[in-house]
Amino acid sequence: MPHWQHISKHISQTLNEPFQIQQKVSVGGGSINSSYHVSGTDGREFFIKLNSASLETMFQVEFDSLNELSQALKTSAMNIPQPICFGSIDSKSYLVLEYLAMTSSGDSKKMGQALAQMHRITVRQYGWYQNNIIGSTPQSNQTHNDWVTFWREERMLPQFEMLYNKGYKKYLQPLADNLLHNLDSLLADHTPEASLLHGDLWSGNYAFTKQGQPVIFDPALYYGDRETDLAMTELFGGFNQDFYHSYNDSWPLDKGYQKRKTLYNLYHILNHANLFGTSYLNQAMSMMARLC
């Protein structure tokens, strides 16, 4: 197919070495993109994501996110698939990444330590220099000096507005207004550093190399409260106690995390309500009632 020839040429140009895709195997597990493990005549392997040409910007942002993580974590135990190139040809857009052979089991203690080390990388403002996506939902990363303002303006409000536009305003707005009104008290005396975050850290977005080293991928990167990453690891399960003990030994969580994690996970449940419907909306409303 012509787009495979184009991608082979782009890989060759990026690496400044000849490369030709010889074999490609479809890889399942993703709900947004088509994914392939490809190999060349010289034995080199890459992981390639495909989507429609109109979504090239999505791949550009993922490329930039992985590049930022890769540059920041050069001396870390955390592994990141190296981004190679992205682009579009005819009706297809693509993203080419380093191929890492991965497994679901590995050194969970090292994962906890590596995540804490990653969170130690901080900047002065919350947010990021560009917007990205969470799942398939646009995520605003406009920078702010104040964490409460960032969480209200760039996380909570956009999700509520999308749900209002879907027809849920009558049921949702009283709870939403109450939550937003109480946000200052919910986050009172909590002034977290603006840590480098994965942003979408559920069990489907981390693994281990065959040597047991931790790997993270598919980020929704921004700089914010490290507790948001930790909260999401608890939302759908998949992280064991060795991970949590190791993280807390490396950098203990602040007092009040148990309540804040409900607020932080509310963002993801609201996003799931926007993506998948009313069962998550009921869960979100229950969470808001508990918080307020």
C-alpha cells in the first residue's frame, strides 16, 4: 500500500539510514487508532499508529509529549517509547515510535520509585505550552500560576460545559455549581508543585520491558499536582501495593490526599460520561455529592 512505502521513506529520512517495512502485524488493544508492529529487512522494529489524515494534530501532540518525557527522563529508570516521526499521506495520518517488547509484570517497586522521580521534575506554572487530548476529548492546558484556578478553569469547567451541551445541564448544574463554589475549601492549604505528569495513568498505559523495567506511554501530559497521577492509578485498579509503598517511601503524599483523590478522579469520570454516557454521569453526581 502506498502509505506504507511513504512511512518507510519517512523513517529512513529521520534516521538518515535506509529502512524498508518488510513485515507488519496488527496490534490490538487500542480503541482510537489502528496499531502495527513492523519490522524491516535489517531486523529493526517500530510501533506505528494509524488514523485518518484529519487527526494528524493528535499524533503531533503525542509526539511532542513523548519527546518531552523522553528528554526529561534521560537518567530515570522510567522507559518511554522514543518518538521517531509523524505525518500524513492521502487519507492516513501516522505516528512512528520505537518498538519496546513489553509484558504486564515487572518490578512494581521500581515503577513507584521512577514515578516519584518523574514527579520531582517541576516547572513554575501549571499546564503546558500546548493543548492535547484525554482519551479522545480535547484537554486544555492553558497555564496558570494558581492550582485551584487551573483545576477549575482547565479541567472541571470544560467537562461540565460538554455535558451541558449534551442535555444534562438541568440535572448536573446544581451539583456542579456547588462543587465549583467549594473548590477553594476542598483544596485549601494545598499548594502542590507543578510536577511533570503522565496525565492518563491507568493500568492500560503502563507496562514493563522484558527485563522488568517500567514503561509508560499514551500520555495526556501537563504539569500539575502529582496526586492527580496517583489518584488515577487507584480509579480502575491494576497497581499493586509494592508500587504505592515504593512511591510513598520515595516521596510521601501530603495530608488530605484521600479526599482530594475523589476530586481529581471526578475529572476522569466526567470525561467518561462525555465519552460513554449516563452510567458514568450517575457516578460523577455521586462523587460530587460526597465532596460537597
